[in-house]
Amino acid sequence: ETGVTQTPRHLVMGMTNKKSLKCEQHLGHNAMYWYKQSAKKPLELMFVYNFKEQTENNSVPSRFSPECPNSSHLFLHLHTLQPEDSALYLCASSQEGAGAGAKNIQYFGAGTRLSVL
Amino acid sequence: QKEVEQNSGPLSVPEGAIASLNCTYSDRGSQSFFWYRQYSGKSPELIMSIYSNGDKEDGRFTAQLNKASQYVSLLIRDSQPSDSATYLCAVSGRDSSYKLIFGSGTRLLVRP
């Protein structure tokens, strides 16, 4: 198991539900990321937080709402999702989240497999 | 043109052979390059990182980078059935090393 923990591992929700995904990193990193991985598509970056501040929102619909209370925890709040939002949601962390030249290796959690009915 | 391109495969090689995985990228200003391995239903796991032109070796794995040709490859020597997985190429953006752009991945099958 990696130093990045995600819960739950699997989630089934209806389109009217509200749920949250949780990510915790134990690596002492300062940057955390949310990615979406759909079948047959590349990993898509959704959000980046660096020292608790959001530095990237990759045109993600507002039905996805991230929260980063501290450098170790990251949440993704979900509401009124659509069936096409069904995917594997991956959290990652890295030492730094900004600055060109940083050799910034990202470590991934096991992911949450989300199904929207 | 996709930003990071990989052949989706599957690439099938016999056990003990060399597997060669290729990746091309469009942003000439990219600075950092990574190979991740992803088993079915699992999360990506970092295999190699490379930042300068040439070869970088780690055990059975060798990463090769040619910035002039915008090409990065991964060689796996003495391939094992346990190497069967999808290999993701990731490239940093021009303006920031933290924003990685991933290819769709190449599926590798190592036949016993």
C-alpha cells in the first residue's frame, strides 16, 4: 500500500445523492491532486492544491467541489452527478505543487471506483 | 494532435524478451518525464523518471529520452509475466513541472 490512502474504495450513488471522497497522504508532501480516469481515456487532472491553496481547476463542473483543510487531507464533494461521471477517481501527492524545474514525482492512492446510477 | 501519444497495444512479447514502449509528446518545453505502471483495477505506480537526454537504467528498466525528437521510451529487459500491465507515459507541462499530462497508456502482455 502506498503512503496515499483513499476512502471509500468503491461508491455507488444516485444522481440526487451527495457524497464525499477522502484522501490522506502520510508522505509529508505539500501538494495534492485529484484525477479522473475513465475507460479508454488518459488520466485527466481535475484539481491541484499546493500548501492548501487551490492552484489548478481544470474546467471541472461545479458538481465536483474540492476541499483541502490541510496539506495532508483532500476531499472531493460530489452532488447531482451524471452517469458519465462514473470513473476511477485518483488522488495523488507530491513534494511540491508549483515552480518550473522541480522534479516533482507524484504518488497515487488506490482510487475510488465511482458508479453513478 | 494529442499532447502525449502512446500506442494502445496490446504489445505482446514472450517471457525473457525485451519489451520496448514508446511515447511522443508535443510540448518542446517539457522538462520532466515519467513512466507509471498500472495493473488492472489498481492505481498507477511510478517506475522511472528521467529529466535529461540519454539513458537512465534501474534494474531491468531503462528509460530513454530524446528531447530533440520529443520522444521517450521504456525498455524492459528479461520481461516477466508479472510485467503485464498498462504503462502510462507522463510529461510535465512547459510552464510548470507539477502539471502532468498523461498518455492513454500501452498495454503490455508478457506470454509465459
